[in-house]
Amino acid sequence: MSGLSIKDRIKIPRHKAPEQPPEVRSRNFEEVCLGFGLEEAKEEALRCIECPKPSCVAGCPVGIDIPRFVKLVGEGAILEAAHVLKEKNILPAICGRVCPQEKQCEQSCVIGKRGEPVSIGKIERFVADFERLSGRVELPKPGASTGCSVAIVGSGPAGITGAFELARLGHRVTLFEAMHKPGGVLYYGIPRFRLPSDVIESELKALEYLGVEIFKDAVIGKALSIEDIFKMGYDSILLGTGAGLPKMLGIPGENLVGVYSANEWLTRLNLMRADLFPDYATPIEYGKNIVVIGAGDAAMDGARTSIRLQPEAVTLVYRRSRAEAPCRVEELHHAEEEGVKTRFLTNPVRFIGDSHYKLKAIEVMEMALGEPDSSGRRRPIPIEGSNWTIECDTAIIALGCDINPLVTRSTPGLELTKSGIVVVNTETGMSSIPGLFAAGDVITGGSTVISAMGQAKVAAKGIHDYLVAKKGLRLQYAAV
Ligand SMILES: Cc1cc2nc3c(=O)[nH]c(=O)nc-3n(C[C@H](O)[C@H](O)[C@H](O)COP(=O)(O)OP(=O)(O)OC[C@H]3O[C@@H](n4cnc5c(N)ncnc54)[C@H](O)[C@@H]3O)c2cc1C
Ligand code: SF4
């Protein structure tokens, strides 16, 4: 124990993790944030006043015992802290990097009411990295076999968490993944300078130790349907197929050469390493002026990957103002530091091509802000006669995603909302089809990594209870 009083702890200023300088990082794909060292992590941990009723825990979708792991860090017991983290979160190095803590645990931290909250996310990342690099990672073991088998469709955060929990309970788990690598958006959406491959690969290794079988390049809903999987003898199925169908603008010229969806752009660069073409097989064609449309997480990632390809200019175009941008404040700040220009209150009306159907400009309109709409944000209103053109040869549309209908349309009897989202019982995760459960973006239409993980835990418990009832198993659910 440090012997510091609460007064002393409150006086310690929040530590900022070092980062690559903008002018250096904008020319490489290496990780931007360099993370805390041991002393910084320990000092930052001492800022926690160990609240008897910790509001930060309520702000965490998987309920990590934050004061307990932070206290252990303050005492220098880092491996013990890692064990506490992993009681609730199997992907701490990933979550420590990508969770929007400022809207979750850190937003609820009492220290933040008067000053800056404890840097919970950066401490989590430090602990997870320390454990990984120590070579003393505690390996998970599968539970004693229950004789039941569960198929999981999709290997994003929801599918991975479901697989982990169910294998720990002794069920045989098989993952079906459409892509050639598991990880979902962690791999093909979030760029390597925010989440390096070795971090993902190391945390996914747990699945191997648990004996989870993974079928890659397996697109369910095409060759194999949900009904076929049940016929193969699986006792239950967890659907974790995410929300991967890009929303488009529906304006003239969207099919011109040089117009990408953020999904395609990011998948080529992140998963298929198009930035290393011809060393990697996937090419990516881009020009001197890249325009990114939107202001969410995917738009920031699109803009920040673009700037690293070193074109002449990258411009972000968004129809509302900076205040309404749905991305993390930190991401917009990073993008601007790296040289991305912004054009708020600007909306594309058509893409203009040359005689070879290649994009050469975008016609846009200026917007004003009206009353708040159903999203609570002020509605953008076009200003008549304000049209002008932005010269550009590459455009990336990043307006969010819908649910890919491949599985949902090929599964008769599956109840969906009007927008195609799978309806589940929120207490069990079960869909309208007995034995078919769902979690993650496929039940929300798009959220966060940790929310998808939290929903997968609910569904894993729902599946376990369903199997216990169906097979008459004498087992208790013990959350991991
Ligand atoms: C560019 C981008 C950046 C983001 N940044 C952040 C961030 O910084 N922090 C954060 O918390 N959240 C972020 N998010 C959101 C977050 O990544 C998602 O909420 C989360 O990944 C959802 O997890 P999931 O498992 O439900 O789906 P996904 O991660 O989408 O995984 C679904 C998996 O299912 C597979 N699949 C789909 N259809 C089939 C099929 N028919 N057959 C077999 N497999 C199939 C897909 O290939 C994929 O691997 C970001 C999202 C995007 C797009
Ligand atoms: S709310 Fe903040 S100060 Fe209180 S226990 Fe959580 S991290 Fe520590």
C-alpha cells in the first residue's frame, strides 16, 4: 500500500501515454499510442480512491472489477491484476486499445467529476501487454466435456467471446467464419496503427487452447444454411455475423471508378495489406486527392489510413457540424494532427466522372443545422444554391453499415426488425427460432467491441441454460 491519503491521490495529475509524433506516424502504419511504462501505470493507478461503491464498474459492459485490478497495479502486482481483468474480459489488450472508455468506465469515474478520470483504459492495456510480454500468460482450459456441441457463425468480438465462454463450460465449439482470418472488424475494420496484428493474434490464441475448431472461408447462408448446421447435429447455434453491409449515399455517380465503401477500403488495407502491394496480392487504386464522407469511427479510420498512403490531400466531408460527429473526439483530433482536412456542414450531391468513368470531382452543397432529429442531433438542412465542387480522384463512403442479409434471409422463421436486425430475448439472447441465439452488431445494428462481448456473454449463458434444460445436464453456469 502506498500510504497516500485520498487528498494526496486526487492531487496526482492524470498521466498521458506517449505517442508517435504526428509528422512521423502519418507516414507509417506502426502503432500510434506507445502505452504506459511500469512507473506511469503504477502512479496512474494511485489516482484511484478505491470507492466502496465503484461507479466505474457499472459503466463497463462486462463488469470488470476495476478498483481491484487498478489497486493491484498500484501495488506493482501486475500479473495478479491481469488475472482479475481476465475474470471478466478475455480480450484486455484489445479493449485497452479500442474501447471508448471516455463514454464508459471513465465517464462514470468519480475522480472525473472534479478533474480528469483515472486512465482506466491505458492501465488495462499496460497490464495486458505486461502479461503477454512476460511469457507468463495464464492459459485457459476447456471445461469437462458436456457432450453438447455449439456452432458459432462469425468470429468477431461476439463470436470469439461466445466461443470462449462455451468452451470453458465444456461444450464442443465450432466457429464458421466467412473471411480467411478470424477477428471480424478487429482485423478488417480497425487499422493496424490502432490495433496491431500481434495483439489480436495473441489474444485469439486462447481459442486454440480451448480446442475451438475454426472453419475459415465458410460463408453461411450460401453453401450451408442455419438449418443445415442444425441437421449436422449441433445442439445450438450462436449468430455473431455483425453489421457488415455498407450504407451508400444513393446519389448519381456512386459506381464510378475511384468510389469505395469504407468497408472495402479498410478490408483491402487492413486484412489484405494492399498498402504492401505487390508484396501482398491485393492492389488498391487511389489518386492524389482523397475525400472521405462521414464522421464516425470508420470515417476516421478511412481518413487516417488514406493519409498514410501519402497522397497530396485527404479531406473529410460531413453534413453536420464538428459537435455532431459520432466518432471518438480523440480520433478526430488524431486525424487532424496527422494532416486530414475537414469540411463540416457539407453534403455530397453527385460524383462526377471523366470520359473513362473515373472519378474527377464531387459536387457538394453547404448545409445549415435545424432542430434535433430522432437521433437527438441537429438535423442538417441544405442551403439552396450553395453547390460547389471538390476536385478528387478517390472517394471513401463511410456512413455506417446495415446487417448483411445473407444469413437472415436464408433462415425462415427468424424474426427481424424493420431494418433487418435480429430480434432476441434480451435476457437469454435467444432468437425466434429455438436453439438459435444471436449477439453483437447483428442484434444492435452497430455498437462497440465491448458491448458485443457483453451480449455474447448473455447469449452464452442462454445457450448453456437451454442445453441444460434440453439435455437434462446437471451443470451450473459459472461466468468467466
Ligand atoms: C471501421 C470500424 C472501426 C471501429 N472502431 C471501433 C473502436 O475503435 N472501438 C469499438 O469499441 N468499436 C469499434 N467499431 C465497432 C466494433 O468493431 C463492432 O461493434 C464489433 O466488431 C461488433 O462485433 P461483432 O462480433 O458483432 O461483429 P463483427 O466484428 O462485424 O464480426 C462479424 C464476423 O462475422 C463474419 N460473418 C459475417 N457474415 C457471415 C456469414 N454469412 N458466414 C460466416 N461468417 C460471417 C464476418 O466476416 C466477421 O468476421 C468499429 C467498427 C468499424 C466498422
Ligand atoms: S470510480 Fe474511479 S476512483 Fe472510484 S473505484 Fe472506479 S476508477 Fe477508482
